[in-house]
Amino acid sequence: MEIKVSPSLLSCDFLKLGDEINRAQNSGSDMIHFDVMDGMFVNNISFGIPLLAASKKCAYIPLDVHLMINEPIRYIDAFVDNGADIVTFHAEACSNVTAVIKRIKSRGVMAGIALKPNTPVDSIVEYVKLVDMVLVMTVEPGFGGQSFMYETMDKVRTLRKYSDDNGLSLDIQVDGGINADTVSAAVEAGANVIVSGTYLFKSDNMAGEIRKIKALK
Ligand code: DX5
Ligand code: ZN
């Protein structure tokens, strides 16, 4: 499968948001990862709808929105109205997962379901056929700059096998601690959508790093 790269804006220079989005999209990124945290589902607060709307003004590639918020159904319409092309929510944060997926799909955008490191694939397997992407978190959500958890690769392998066995060509995204050393483990396990914040935005050669990631297979 083609490898797609989604730099996480959480690690960009916020004083230069437009320039940073352009740096990412001019470096061969396939989409831009946008981390929304509510201070409840995770112990951090990042940014939200007004910043997404501003980002949309200069983004010419899809905005990949990762909602780390409780009961995301409350805000699906607002994020889609303000520029989300992919909406990924956490299974652990919803009282009704199917309703969230239906709301996202009813807006004509892509739906993703995310799993924290300790959440098993079994708990979401019934939803996999209803979504476009599964995000396997490779760190505890909430902060950039943490270390990649290799033990989460078993879940990536399980999901890739499930996708292959069912003819789904599912997008499997990994997020957290991805760098030149860890990315190959994720790709070998079957991930094809690579999120990376610190590694890509702190690099002075983002295009080169992205080329290297996309050359893995
Ligand atoms: C963490 C976020 C990630 C974060 C990744 O909760 O979901 O997208 O930005 O940052 P790095 O690549 O620095 O681990
Ligand atoms: Zn994220």
C-alpha cells in the first residue's frame, strides 16, 4: 500500500502557522494532522475550531483531524463545517460509537476510529467495516515528544490481517513517537498512514525525511 505522511501541527511553530502548513504541504505531505484536546479525555488542551478554520485558508491537502475529546458527537458538525476532511475520534470517548461514525459519514468526509495503547482491537472490530481508517496510538495521547511503544505493533498486525482477510484495504494510522528509527517497525507491521510531529517539524529537511518514510515498504 502507498505510504501517506501526516505531519502533526502540535509540534509546529504556532507563531508561523501559515508558513508551517506550507512547509508541510510543500514537503510532500499527504495530509496535515490536527490534534484537538479537551483537557478531559486527555490531560492537555491544544487548539480547536478557530485554528482549524484558519488552517483551512492555506491548506491545499486534506486536514486530518484527531479528536481527543469526550463525546465527540457534539462537535462533528462544527469540525466538518470548519475544514476537517478526515475526522478521527477515540472509541473510549463515546457512549455510542455507531452514532459518531454515522454522523461523520453523513457529512461526506472520512471517518477514523482511534485506540489508546491499552485498548484492544477486539473492542472495535465490529466497527472496522464502517470506517475508512483506524488510528493505533503508539503513545498515550495528550502530548508530543513521547517514546514509541513497540508493543502496540501487535494491534497494527491484527488490523492489517483483518483488513486483508476481509478485502478492505483499510488505512491504518500510527501516531506518537514516530521518527527515522521507529517508523520502519510501524510500516513492517502494516501501518500505511504515518503521523509525526516532533521529528518532522523539528527537522530542517522535512522533504527529505518524508521521502525516506515514503520509500519504506
Ligand atoms: C499526541 C498526538 C500526536 C502528537 C505526536 O496525543 O496525537 O499527534 O502530535 O507527536 P510526536 O510525533 O512528537 O510524538
Ligand atoms: Zn494525533
